[in-house]
Amino acid sequence: MPVSLVAWALVALLLAVVLTRPQWEPRLAARGFPVRRWPWHWWLAGYPETVLRIWSTWRRLAHLNGLSVSTAPDRRVIGRDLVVQGQALRPRPPRLTWPVPTKNGLRLGVLLHPGQTPAPYFAAARAMEHAWRVHGVRVTSTRRGQVVIHVTARDPLTGDVPSAGSPAPSLLSADVGRIEDGEPWVIDLRRVPHWLVTGATQSGKSSLLAALVLGLAPQPVGLVGIDCKGGMELGLFGGRLSALATDRTQAVGLLSGLVDEIQARMRVCREAGQRSIWTLPDHLRPVPLVVIVDELAELYLNDGSRVARDEAEQCGTLLLRVAQLGAALGVHLVIAGQRVGSDIGPRVTALRAQLGGRIAHRAHDEASAEMTLGDINPDAVITAQNISEDEQGVAVVATGGRWTRARSRLVTTADAAGIARTDPPANPYLTQPDPVHFEKGDAAA
């Protein structure tokens, strides 16, 4: 059968499905079929309807957003050296490839005209969302002369996020939820060593930290907590933590011990002639450490007394040293707070610059989102501001200039109790935290 006949047959089938949808959908629903949750609902109704909408609006959408080119421009020569060029007479839109359906939308390619760049297509993504009546449109360019449009028909972050179906694929990675294309949201500390988590109260920061601990708990990883709110959040994980500081004085002692640990690991690597612990032999490689700080501002704020100022200064200096030196030595930072700006204390902006992974939950003001995502992508800041109070756990995740929306799963009290009964790995430290400033038993109590 000729290819043109096959194409027209597919078009006729799509039209038939879309036009008869008001008849067959209520009948299936009346007979008890969950058509709105039915996996094939998107394939039988949503997909063909979106494809027809894309085809019917593409020419005009491309023209209005400057994506078309003219095959016959209007040029008039006036005098000897002056050419007047008017508006294009016959605009020709870029050619689309066949839309390929995905689990939550579809994917199609666009062949660029000679001389075009992907930039206008990035700018037209919001116009595509409105023209095609879909939840989201992302534009990427992986090949020269072509862009790929990823269409998300509905928001996959609504409802409850299911529990992790399988363990994370590698050491120091944790499945903490799902991203906006429906795939698992995996935080990989080997790839991005340090993370910053921000958001307003009850926006989902603590749930994300709990999901991260849940994913790392079965692994041979030492977990170290700093929770200056009396240990109300991280204290739930009890014996799984190798160390826990519940006030700033304990935090100074714990961070001092971590800096000593980093220096000890440096000596091991230097004596073995290696640049990181990951190239050491197995019998020499120390246990990786993940330092989780809940509410960073508590480490910096002070009442004006000299002791408080000195402790805040020490915390800022020690955290910055851990961030600068720890990545190659298996010491990773995950820092959470409502705001992470220069207004809360010294060296905060220098610390923020060391945290390559950024996660922004709902914020009360633009400045808070700007502090987290402004140096990554301006569009990510706008997306973070649009997170509503009903979307608890939803966040914008940014690494290396790329960003996406994601939602962490809810860790129940039973899950936290199970983590608390898990034993930490033996001897996670080459050295031990200073017992004068910090004792795990006292902090946990």
C-alpha cells in the first residue's frame, strides 16, 4: 500500500476516534470502566486529539512566533545602493516529524530551516502549551539542524507518588520520587556531590530529606545529621545515623570532626598516590559520608553575644571547607533551608556556590526562588513561583543548567521507624568526632 494511503488511513482513524469520543466514552464509564484512569484513555482519545490539534495549529503558530521562513520575500530596489525588504509573502513553517506517543504525552521532531537556531523554539514553548492545550512543552536540541519537542499532556505529579519499586542502581544514589515525565527521581551524589534544598514551611523539604534517608539507609553509607531544631526531624531516624547534632554547639564539634576526617582521608589518598577515594583499593576505601543539615539558618543566626557570633562564624567556615574539599573524599552535603542568602550570615553565598544540585520547593517570595535557581535558569525561577500550596512535595530540580519539575514521595511514620532500627555501617570514620563537643548518645537522647 502506498505510504500516502497509509497516512490518510491513520488520519481518518484519528478523526473517527476523536469525533465519536462523546458517544463511546460515557458508555464505557456507565459500565464501570475507569476511562479517565484507564491507561489506554490517552492512546485512544488524548493522543489523537492532541496530534490533530498540533497539525491544525502548527502553520499559524510557527508564523506568529517567527519560526517560518519565506520562499519569496518582497524585495524592491530603490536607487543604486538601497534595498527595501518587506514582510514575507509566502511563509513556510518548519517540517514536523510524526508525533511518537509516550506514557504521559508525545514527542516529535522539528527540522530547522537553514540558518535557524533552536533559540526561537525555546521561546515559543509557552505558546505551544496554550495552542495545543497541554500541561507542558519542553524543547531540546540533541542533533544539529533538529529540535525535539516533548509534550506532557497531563501533570504526572498530581496524586500520591508510589513507593520505590526497586533499589537505586548504584552506591550513593536514592530514588526519592518521580519527575514530570513520570520517570523515577533519582538523586545521585556520585554525579552531583552537594545539594541545596529550599522552600517555605510545609512545602516538602523534610519529606524530601526523609525520602533521601530512606533510599540511602540500606547502603553502606554513613549518615550524619545536623538538626538544630532539637532533632525533631532527623532524630526520627535514630540509630541509623552515625552522628547527630541537635544544637549549634554540638554542630561545631561535629563539623570539626568532619574536617579532621577529610584531612585523614587526604593522607590516605596521598600515601596511595590517588586523587580520590574511589580509585583506592577496596580494603583502603573509607565509608562514604552524607551530611544532612536541616534548617541552615539556625547555624548562622545569633542573639548578638560574642559566643553566638563565634559559633556562627565557625559553622560557616567549617561548612565551606567540607563543601570545598569533601566531594573527592566521599563526604557529601545536603543542606536545607527556607532562604540561603547573604542576609542570614557570612560565607553563605560562597557555600551556595559549592552546591551544584538545586531543589526549590514553594517559596513565599521571588527572592527566595532567585537565590536557589537564579544562576541556573530564569525559567526555573518562574516555574518555582507557580508551585501552589496544594502541591506539597513538588519542587523544581536543577543541575548543570537543566531543570525539571519533580515530586518527592511521602515517608510514613512506619517507614521512619524502620529506618531507625537499621544499624549504621561499622567505623564510618577514620577519625572520631571530638567527644568533648559532641557525643552521639547525648545528641540522640
